[in-house]
Amino acid sequence: MDKKLLFSVQKKDFIIQTFKAGGAGGQHQNKTDSGVRIIHKASGAVGECRNERSQHRNKRLALQRLTASVKFKLWVNAKAFEFMDETTIDQRVDAAMVDKNLKVEGKDDNGKWEIITEEE
């Protein structure tokens, strides 16, 4: 199966915040902004890392955590679906919500579920 690039995610799609990490690591962590939080604007997914003394390593780990999050994966799947089918999920749901695809159920006098049909 051939793969093709549907879309790309760029640095401008993220908000990158740095902060003082604190905790173990001594004076270096307490005086420098080595903690990193990365937020993907479109999905709202967040990756954060403050484990390492290096801001560069924390950025890499934060990005890995963000891309591994369920929220980001759902966004990627939805985005890919839009490009492949050329319709959004909302449009497909609206198209499927026609009377012939819907059924209404209710309980009868004996408490059993039954399909309620409208009399024409």
C-alpha cells in the first residue's frame, strides 16, 4: 500500500511554554526555565516535561508525550479522514441522520421494547 502525505503539522501549530522546573536537579533547575509545556492549538492536546536539566531534551520528551496522547491521535485521525473522504465527520453524520436510517423504540404495555412506527 502506497503512503501519501495528507497534511503536516508545523511549529506554528503549537504553543511552546517554558518554566522553572524545580525539584531534583539542584540550582540549575531552580534558576533556569528548563521545564517545557507544548500545546497543540487545533486539538488542545498537551505534552509537558520537567524531568531533564536540559530544556532541549525536555522539549523533545514533551513533544513525544503530546503526540502519544489520545486527544492528539483522535485529531490526527479526524483530520486524515477529512482529506481522504473530502467530507467532514459532521457532514457524514448529518447525511446519515435521515428518517429511513432512524428507528424509534419504546416499551409496550408489558414492558418489552418494540419499534414504534408512525402511522401514515
